[in-house]
Amino acid sequence: VTGEALLTPIQRWFFESRIPNLHHFNQSFLFKLDEKQALDPEVLKQALGELVKQHDVLRLRFTCDAGGDWHQRYEDSSN
């Protein structure tokens, strides 16, 4: 999936709510590694790249135009 997509009703509601500091509404994960296991940054980068390719929603980008309307766009998975 790439390109523009309509906002879902819950997305429209969220952006119309005019919540200050929208960037604070995110989701994060903390992974704890086995202390005996070293982390290979290249393997992690490759795994995350595959995850982004598989799950389209991780490539969504939201922008607000000059009129205050919000839009979403799926970025190409090669970015």
C-alpha cells in the first residue's frame, strides 16, 4: 500500500479534537535482552525494515494543510 488514504472516523475525531502536543500520543515498546546475548545492530536494522514492509500502518505519515485539514499518506516501504 502506498499513497494517500482517507482518515478513519476515529482518526478524524482525534485530529479534530485539537489536542495540544499531538506528538505525545504515541506507542512505544521496551525490549529487554538476555544479558548473555549481544545485540547486532545490522540484524536489528534488517528486522525493523522487514517489520515496516509487512505492517503498512507503520509507514503512515500525517500532515495538516494550511486550512487545518489532516491527511494521511502511506510512504513507500523502500524509504
